[in-house]
Amino acid sequence: MNETKLNSLRWKRPTRAMHIYIVAGLCGLVIVPLTLSQYEYPWLQTFLGVLLLELCLYPSALYLMRRDTGLPTMPVFCLAYALQFAFPIFSHDNTFSLMAGEVKYLTEGEVALALALAIVGICSLQLGYYWFLKSSYRRVVPVAQIPLKKNRALAYCALVGIFLPLLFTFQGIIPEEFQQPLSSILRLLQNQVLVVIAILGWLFYGRKESRFYALWLYGLVLVTAMRGISAGSLEDTLVPIGVFFVVKWLYTRRIPIAPILATAALVVFLSPVKSDYRQKAWLGEDPDLADQSSLIKGRLWIEEAAEYWQDTFAGTRDLAEATSSATGRADFIHQVAYIYSMTPAVVPYQYGKTYSFFLVSFIPRIIWPDKPTAGSANGFYAVTYGITSEEGAKTTTFGVSILGEAFINFGWPGVVLIMLIEGILIGAMQHSFGGKESGPGGQAVFLAFFVYFLNGIGSSAEIMFGGILQNLLLGYVLLLWAREKPKRAKLGHLPLPLEQRT
């Protein structure tokens, strides 16, 4: 039976596990709101929050039940969506922080409508994704087949693991006038370390190779995460852990818990002092520190975080106050509620203006050095909605979220249409790079790009999708050298003509 027919049967076959998932979900919709209502949680908000969480868990349930062999792209994406739009209902009150310490108190109705928007959005995104994977239109999108040859893959890992760190250590030797035009290419090369993590995961978890590859894999994840800390970026700290999480899930067929716990611990540990650290190390508040190496700056962040938590456990502040920065960082549902309360009553619909970057996104910066930079949608949101001043928007990024941006532009129809399109785009990438036919190489290229989507949910569409084609094509070309050539089928002996048979 060929792969297409097998996938078709997987789609159609109802399973006992799916029935259990549906029954458990229905029970949760009744039991959880009734239980939490005793602790003064609004019943409607809790009901919608649980419904949103269960809808986000559906792709994971489907992936595990079908024993899918491709990357768990939609399951991981929806888990990240649930973290940012469903969980804050249970961990954060109905407030939203504005400029100059002002606090916006949201009504239960505004938060409930924001949850309804989030539910409509994730349903539209899943619909677009699964529709594309089942439709005949997927044949228009070519499959990037990169089955890896082990010795070449190892050479690629060694080259990337040695040459690229040296390149970025001495990045300053590149003339300043070329730094900006080459920024996208340099960023792509830097992300090849994530490709190496995915390849090492394939060698150890997929091929069951020597434990030496496990040590290499764990060490590279740790070093890459430490480099993110040194750069003062939580996103760059977490993306190698994210790649490790997905690749282990892919090859072991089990959801790894350790990377989830490590990610949560890092966010909670580092978030409270992130703003103060950046002011000192990167924005010039401490001139002596600004001239130090990235390693010393990263160590300062860890030391300040450790001191902060020592004071917390000593009773200087309560635990809720200490974790508020981490929980607030992952809270986008109250942000969407605030956007809903302001649009279009105070801020009119933008009718696609924040998506204008896509008109020029395919032009390489090396050809057009002064090309507008991605992120204008985030800046527009932060200033227009009173989150920060124009000066503040130059030094700090406030993500609008893909859901909030869709509503800012077109209201409810925008949420349905934009999220549907984004689901189709993710489905096209999954078909081209994430399936089994793409091989471990194609999956590694896609994973190194896709992992940024998990944080991109809370940013604008131009940040999330702006460099899609360039990044995937260049990543494909860079790894093409390590591809294993398809073996030619050997022809057996042909049968003799009838007249020669005896």
C-alpha cells in the first residue's frame, strides 16, 4: 500500500482513543468551570479557556493516534498558542499594563470575547492547515527531499560547529557598511547550528547511534542556549531547547517532558531581571559593562537572576510578584481583549496597512540596503494603543500577536481569513519540508526556521512569515551537499520470450 493511500486511511479511521479524547474533553468543559467557580473564577471565561485549551490539544491527540511520521508541526504550534492564549486565563487577572504604569481593567465580557476570537482563530488556522494537506493543491508544492548520507552529515555538523562560531566571533572584521545588507544572510548562517542539533537528534534518536552523539547533542544545546543568554535574548536562549524538544518527539514517538520543564524554568528564572539587565548591558546605562565580552554580560544576567530569587525566597517579595513578569510575558489573551476594547471605537481598522512589508519582503537586502525592516506592525501597535512612547518603541519590542494584528486590520472577518491563510502556509511548508519524504535533512532545515514561529505567535505576521522563502531555500541549498544520492534499482533477469521457453 503506497504512502498516499495509507495517509488517507489514517484520516478516515475513527479510533477508540479519539472517542476517549472527545469524552474527556466534554467532561472537562463541565467539571473544570464548575470547580473553579468556587474560587471566584468567572464561569464563562473558564469554560471558553478550557474549550480553547482542548482545541489546541486536538492536533497532538491526532498526531499520536495516527502515529504520524512527519514533524509534529501543528501539535507544537498549537501547544505554544495554548500557552499564550489559554493558560493566562487561569494565571493572570483581567488587567493590562499601559504606558507610565497605567493599568487597564478589562471587563469579563471583553475577556470572553477575546477568548472567542482566539477560538475562531485557532479553528481557522487548523482548518487551513489540514485542508491543504488533504487537498490536491498540495501537489503544486514540491517536496524538498534531503535524505542524509551519514559521513557527509557529520562533516557538515563539524564544519558548522567549528567554522560558524569563529565567523561570528570575528564578525567585527566585516566592514560596517556591509553589516546591514548581509544581516539576513548572517542570521541564516547562525541558525545552521539549529540544523546541526536536529541532525544530531536524528543520529542519536532516529538511527540509534553511539552515545557520543548524545553528548555532542546535549553539549551543543547547552552551548547554544548559553550564547543566547550572553546575547541578552530569551528567544535565542530557548530555540535550541525547542529544536531538541521537537526532534526528540519526532524520533522517540513520545512527548519529552524534560525540555518543557527546562524551558519553563529558564523563563521564570531569567524574566524578572531581563529589563534591568538590558538597560545595564546593552543600552549603555553601565558604560564599563557595555564594553565587556558577551560571556561576562551573560554571566551578569544569571548572577542578577540568582540574587533576585534569593531575595524572593528570603521573603523580600511574594511569589506571585516574582513570577508576574514571566506569566505576563506569555499572556496575549488579555492583550487581545484590550485591542478588542479599542478597535474600532478608538483606533480605526487598518485594512491591511500593517501587512505592507510583504510587498517588499522578497527583495534581498543586499540589493536594496535601505529596504524597510520588519517589525513596523509591532511599533504601530505599541505607540497607537498607548503601550509605550515612540522613543520607547525604538529600544523595546511589544508584540502585537498574529491574532491581534488580524483583528486590528479587518475585525472578526480578518481573524477568520488571515488565520486561515496562515494555516495554509504552514501546511504548505509541512508538505514540502516536514513530511517523511523530505528526509531528516529537509525536516532539519524546516525545524530550524519553524521553531521561531513558537515565539512569533506573539509578534506580527511580517516577523513570522516575512523571510519564509529565502530562509528555506538557502537552508536547503546549504544542506544539499550532504544529501544521499538515491540508489538505482537493479534490474533482475528478464523472462525469456515465449518461443525460447522449453
